[in-house]
Amino acid sequence: MSMKTRALILVSMAALLFTGCGRPGSGTDQNAADADTLSGEITVVGSTTVQPVAEVLAGAFEALHPGCIITVQGGGSSVGVTSAAQGTADIGSVSRDIAADEFQQYPGLVVYTIARDGIAVVSDPGISVDGLTLDQVRGIFSGEVSNWSSVGGPDMPIVVVSREEGSGTRGAFEELVLGDEVQITSGAILQSSNGAILTTVSGTPGSIGYLSFGYLDPSVKALSIDGTAPTPENAANGSYAAVRPLNLVTNGDPDGLARAWIDFIYSADGQAIVVEQGYLSVN
């Protein structure tokens, strides 16, 4: 777990203790499990977009329930679906809609949308371009536009950086931004996580990629699309369209610790953590 994530967990824990809130928000008997008696261990596997906020939510919940251990791992959205469905994880995390064929293959899947997230197009911060049109974005990621000078930037080759096949972030980017007719260029540098995209784009001159809002930081430049900046405010008011759900999935209805943690995420305290991490609340 990174130092940034540990610090965010400590901040969230302090806020929860100050407000005196910590029990699941639902009124069911199971959800009202006593903080002194709730115990056990669960594993959450899947999306690297969901992973950081899930780690913070897990740490905050563990602070309120010292007998509980929630282990959060990455692996990608498709891994999250199969891990939950096949029982190798208690909960899967998925940063996209669940596909129809996944429901067909795993009819016991139960989906919990815990947040919404925007996807931002990001570039090397040294590039003197602050925004692109949607057509320009599609041209760049398809490989048809290969030099920054074609979109008002310097005479420099464009280096496309993308997630690998099976990534929920890639799937959502293709659906929400590129559309059905545009394929990501075979010349793109492929990375296996949002963190790897961030590192590659921030350190590669002339590069462009895409990231979850939760990963944005000053080491990359978030580009406007058709004049609209990729901000949580614009995503919430509908003016920025590249927004997708962040889901947890279980094989059948969860109980015990898994149910209690999911209910905590939906509580006011849990959704406050979601917002603190740069995502959009579902409440």
C-alpha cells in the first residue's frame, strides 16, 4: 500500500472518529452488526481504478471494527468479475458496466454501484495543448493523427499510451469516447494499471493517455474535450460525458462482513470517502 493511500486512510479514520458515525447505514439486522463482535476476513480483487478508494474504505472500516481484515488487490475488472463469480475472491471490483455475456455466464452475479468516475485524457505536461476536440482525440488514439503540430502543438511525435485489453478503464474509454468505429492504434504503449499509465505519460515526452479521475495529479495535464474540462463538477452536472460506474460484484447476495462493508460504503461516511478520493457519490 502506498504512503499516499496510508495517509488518506488515516485522514478518513480521523474524520469518522470525530463524527462518531461508523455503523452501516441500512436498517437490517445483519447490517446493524455490533462493532465489538463483527469479525472475519474478506478479499476484494479487480479494478485498479477501484483499488485505491477500496483500500481507504477498507482501512476506515477496519478502524471501526478491529476484528475485521479486508484485503484489496488489483488485477483488472475482468479478473474482478471472474474472481467473484468463481469464488476465488469474496468481492470483485469492476470499473465498467457488467457485460451481458458475463451475466449469462455467471447468472448469480449481484452488482453494487458504489461510485461514479470520470475518465480524463491526459498528456505530457510539457505539451502546449490544453484541449482537444472529440474528433481529434479519436484521430490521435486511432493513429491517424501522429504529430502534435496537427492539433496546435509542437512539431513532436505523439506517443499513445493505453491500458491493455480486458481493462475496465479501457473498455469504458472505448465506449464513451472513441465509439464503435475507432480502434486504438496497434502502436500504443500498453500498460496494466492506471498507476502505470500515470508514470508513463508523466515521464514520456509527447505522450498521451487516459486516466481515472481518482489518479489525476499535477504530473500530467488533463485535457479538455470540446471545451469542457474533466472535473468532478462537470461530470456531476452532465457536461462532461466520459463517466462510468464503479461497481462491486458478489456471487449471490453477500452476508456477514462482506454485507457490512458494502453497507458502510453506501453510508454517509463511506460516500464522503468516495468524494474525498475524487470520485462521484451515488447518494
